[in-house]
Amino acid sequence: MTQCISFTIAIPTYNGAPRLPTLLQLLQNQVNTENITWEIIVVDNNSTDDTAKIVHEYQNNWRHPFPLKYCLETQQGAAYARKRAVKEAQGQLIGFLDDDNYPEPNWVYQAYTFSIQYPKCGAYASQIHPAWEVEPPPNFKRITPFLAITERGDIPLLYEPSKKMLPPSAGLVVRKQAWIDIPENPILTGRANGNMLTGEDTEMLSYIQKAGWEIWYNPAMEIHHQIPHWRLQKEYLIPFFRGIGLSRYVTRMVNIKPHLRPIACLAYMINDLRKIISHLIKYRRRVKTELVAACEMQLFVSSLVSPFYLWKNGYLNR
């Protein structure tokens, strides 16, 4: 008799061979899961390294009641990988872990328990601690939330739609039923092939929230986000913040009625312009030399030009 799966852990990965063994080991060591039927699915997003080989080696030696599955998604982009994970998942709860998200031993238990306590919750996020390879600059805390660092205290919090704030997809659990409410073809698909345009996780959660589901922060689900030294370098961060800013028109307009979008777009542009001017006055030449200030300026400028960029490159025709 086939066992009914209640919880799926989906691991979208691209060239995750160096990181997957640690993550899989941590998942094998999860505690208090005796009464939870769950599975692990690794979604290989067209990797060019030994990702497939490593997963198959684990499968050959797998001795656990929860299955380890592998699938290949050749269409590049996090949105495509997550969509494939949902298609393959047997569980009605799907927990997304990036290959550099290392969970605490009770993560699965806490994730499953929260879904029972909050039945109206369509998605809920983990408490994410940074695991820095090198110590960041003192003022780096201003931009850490953009690196999927979420430390909002030890009490569960509801993400209010009016606050226009949503969690990252790392360590996120989504009800499969809530996913059904997401449009079949979202505009944003995630970074791929040198394109740093991002925001696909915010777009996904915006649609879930718009459909009437609650979105929560669950601090009992703790993970440690591994952040290598190169992610603190200007060469990575400036294109990263450019991608966040350029995607913002999409995420800003999700909950705005089509006939009001021109007015809302103008209001957002005026606010972005105000931020740029204020930033220039405050930092002057340091907007080019100080890392955090330069990242913030890139975000403001890219947010300002977001609607023009998306229109010019055909994203708004999807």
C-alpha cells in the first residue's frame, strides 16, 4: 500500500554539488518526524557540475523511510524549478530549501506543526540566520534582508498586506492548494544565464496573498544561510541590486487594478526620485565608493527605470 505523503521538501539547485551533501545530511538527521510522512525532491535546474551524480549516489545508499527523489528541470530560472517541484511533489505542504540553506534538526517538525496551528496560512517563512564566510562591514545590516536574512524575533508574525513586505523564498513552506491560485505564467522567472533580474519569489507570494491566504513568519523554523565571501563583493552586489530594482514594477503592481496602474506607477517613480536625490545629498561622492550606499543607490535607480526596462525587454507582454 502506497504511503500518503503529507510534506515535501523541495531543493531547487543549480551547480549545488559542493553544498548538497551537507544539506542532505542535515535532513537525514531531522528529529521528531516519526509521525510525519515526508519526502525530499532535488530539482536540478540544468546544472553543469556533478549535482546529478551526487544525488544518485545518495539514492543508491538511502536507508530512510522518507524517499529521496531527483528530477531535472532544463528551463533555467528559479520560478521554473519551483514550478517543477510543485508538479512533482506528493505532499500538500511544500518546503523550499536552497542548497545553501542549512536547517536546524527540528525544522521539518516545526514546519509541519505550524501548518496545523495556522490552517489559513498559505505560506510561511523561516527565521534565517546568516553564516558569513567573512565578516561583513559594520553598516551591512541595512541591506542584509535582501540577502534572504530574516531575523524578526521569536514570536510568529503575520505579514500584513498593507505593509507591502514579504519574506524570501529560502526556507519557505507553501500549501499546494495556495499555489493553485498563482498565474500559470508569472512575469518574473529568476536569475539565469547572466541575467540578474529577480523578484520571482515576491511575485509568487503577492499572488498567494492576493487570493486571500495568510502569510506568516515562523521563528521556530530556523535555518542558516551560507554566504560566501564573494557575495559581499561589489562585483556581485551591484548587479544583484540592479536585478531587484528592475523587477519592482511587477511586484508593485500585483495588487493594483489595471486602470489605476499608470497613476500608481507615477507615484512610485516620484518616490524613487525623491530617494535618489536624498541619497545623493546625504552621501555625495560616497555613493560610488561606500559599498552599502552604492548598493542602495543602485536599487533606487533601477526601481525608477523598472517599468521602462520591463516594457522594452518584453516582460510585460507575458
